[in-house]
Amino acid sequence: MPSNVTDEHAFAVRLRGDSMEPKFSDGDIAVLLPGIAATNGETVVANLRDQGLLCKIMHVQLDKKLITLSSYNPAYPPTDITATTSTGSSRRHDHQAMRRK
């Protein structure tokens, strides 16, 4: 797939489901840039221990040490993440910025 992404660690995933409709659709391809830290309000792919990979909007509340992952589709409720429910990786939060091509 042609791309202008120059990050040698970038990779792509195919999105499944309708939780991010209407912005992202089932079957869309997302290019993930693991070298770029995600910021508040960005779309991320998060790897959660109990739910696997999720494509969501990340909302950070530093004062509460809480991250809320929400969907564009209102049929899907937000998911709250704390230090004890974040990821199975060694990093506290394993979020990767997503840029749609």
C-alpha cells in the first residue's frame, strides 16, 4: 500500500466494527505510529488486558489518574482505564497515535 509515512516502525491494522462510525468504518485501514505519543482527544489504538485492541478517542484526566476511551458511535459506552486496568505491556499505557490515510 503506497504511503508517505516515513516512520520505519509504523504499521497498519484493519479496523473492525462500527464503534467509531461515522468517522471510521469497518474495514478501514489505520496507520499506527508507535513513536509518537498520543495526546488528549486523539484517536488511538489501545491494547487492554481484558478487551484486546480498541480504536477509541482518548480523554486524559491527570488529576484523577484516569483515561477514558470513547467512541464516535453513541451506542458504545465509554471505557475508563486506571493504572490497574491499563495494558498487559510493561508500559503503563500502551497507546499509539492513529492517522487515517
